[in-house]
Amino acid sequence: MSKGVKYLLVSLPTNITLANEHDEALTALRSAVTTDNGTTVPFKIPEFKIGTLDALVNQADELAKLESGCEGVVSKVGDSLRTILEGDDEKIAQQKTVNDKPVDQYLRSFNWNKVKYRADKPLGELIDMLQKEITSIDNDVKNKYNQYNQVKTSLTVLQRKQTGNLSNKSLTTVVDPSLVIRDSEYLETHLIAVPNTITKDFIKSYETLCQFIVPRSAIQIDSDDEFTLYAVTTFKKTSQEFIHKCREHKWTPRDFKYKEGGREEEQKEVEKVAKDEKKVWGEALRLGRTAWGEAVMAWVHVLALRVFVETVLRYGLPLSFVCGLVRTTPKLMKRVRTSLDNSYSYLAGNAFGRDKKGRVKKDDSAMSADMQAAGNTADGADYSAYVCYEFEIN
């Protein structure tokens, strides 16, 4: 995992050096960043089919939105893994790999996947393909984790019925069926869970809650740390009134219907749902691991396309550029950007100048004109003299 690591993809024209060569341009980029601020490795981007200027401008906007979507999916899959692994950072980190490699290793050895995303396809097709892929990953993970949450909730409910207190747990293993009147035309047995703090009030007053309560019919069935369970017999015609009055007194009426073999059936249901939960947990974990890696791959390929499209828009044709991946930290990123600005601000023409102390400063009016000329209509707040994109993968 690359926790505490921040990356910067930088594209520069090779004419930043007198020799106008790729290797020298990469060396110049490394020198500008310096090893004190970060490490720079080449980031290989193939040349793609280029359409019209209008198409490139539209594709730049599409890629910006798609990259944001990819980042969101990677984050959501990561959250799902965190949930299923109960926040265990070590186990979560073990699951977050790309092609069975640590993220940093994958990025530093990045090669465009020409089998999956053929570089000879038009840019529009590649963007559409990546959009469909990231949407599919998002939906698959969402559906599987919804399934897992449903099974987990069902198991929790069943387990609570076995381990809760007498006001909410299953009474199948608590109540002796002989204490419950069955098949009577007139009488009915009610099971009432009474808080232990008010059992004396219950014994004193239950007979007078309404008419047709059988006197002295209250029988204590069981008790726990919070509640005592009583059985009370009433005539059926006043059953609803009795239940309503119990609730008014903060006594909890419990539903109970005797069923032959109910105890065994209940236990089998718990065992079955527990087995289902374990199975779906494993499926969700495997899918989360695979989906996280695939989502990161899609995201990095989208970043590569963004760099390429912006490079064409910014530096023009014929294409001759070098792309480097800078690995640094959030704290050092500002120093990296400042160093690059100092070295390559001239690439922006009039959009960047220098103050009296020689420090690089932006000319917003000139910048706006340059951006429009390049087909870039985005907010100039993050505009730089060279092509660059910051990102973190956590």
C-alpha cells in the first residue's frame, strides 16, 4: 500500500533540452524534482489516434469526469473491504494489490495494457470502454456487498433472538408448552416480559387491567438480569385490551405459538444462515480484492489518457514529450510543484511571470487567454505551465 504517498504525473516537451531527446528531458525532469523531494521514474504512454481539436477538448472534459468517477469507485471498494474486514488495517493492506503487485510497484512499472485497451482504437472508444468497465465494477461490488449485508443482518436478528433478553429473544427454548392454553374456544394465554424493577407492581395490578382476566393466573416462567417472563390467562374477547394495557404499563407482550419441533427448526435455521453468511463473506472479500485492483488499473489508464490528451492540447503536434511519475509525500508535494514551476514556468508563455524577488507568479488574465487558446475552459486555480496530475491511492 502507498499510504502517506502522493504521486504526480508530469508531461514535458522534449525541447526543454537542447538535444530535444527523450532521455535528456527525463534527466532534466529528475533534476528539477531533486531526490530530496521525491523520486522520478519514466511513465510510458503510447501514442493514440488523434481526432479533431474539438474532439480532443470534449475528450479532455470527459476524462476529467471519468477520472473523478474512478477515484470514487476505488474509494468505495476500499470502504467495502474495510467493512468486511472490520477495520483491520493489516488485512486490508494485504487485499489491496494490483495484478498481485503492491500499488507502488504497479505504478513504477506501468505499461499500457494493449491487450485489454488496444492503443490503435480511437480515443473515444477507449474512453467509452473504460467508462463501462468502471461502472460494471461499481455495480458488481455494490450488489455483492448488499447481498452480504442482508445475510449478515438476517444472522444478527436470529442470533439476537437466541442471546437477547426475555423481551426480545426467541421463547422456543424458554416456554414449557404445557403452560400455554391451546385449542380453547374461550381462553388464551399471554406471555408478558416485565422489567425486574416493577414485578411487584405487575403482580398487584395485572388482574385489574380489564375485565375477564383469570384471577391468580400469573405464572413466572423465567427471568434474566433485566426481565421476568409471566404467563397470564384471559378470555379471548378481552385479549386485545389486555395487551394494550400491558404496553401502557411498559410491560412487553410476547408473541408465542407452539410448534412441534420448533426448537430444532430454529437451530437449523441459525446454522443455515451462519453458513450462508460465511460463504457470501468469502465471495465479497474475493470480489473486493479483485475489484479494487481492477478499479485502480482503470483509474491509472484514465490518467494516462488525460496526460496524453492534455499534452496534445498544450504542446501541439508533432508529438515529442516525456512523461514521468514523481513519488513524494503530501508534505513535500508543494516543494515539488514549486521546483517544477521555477524550472518550467516559461512553457506557459505570458501566463506566468516573476515578481521582484524572482519568484514565479501567475498572470490570471494572460492565463485565461492561453487556456482558451488551448481549448481548456477549466478553472485556472490549478493551472500549471506544464501538464501534471496529482493523485493518491489509499
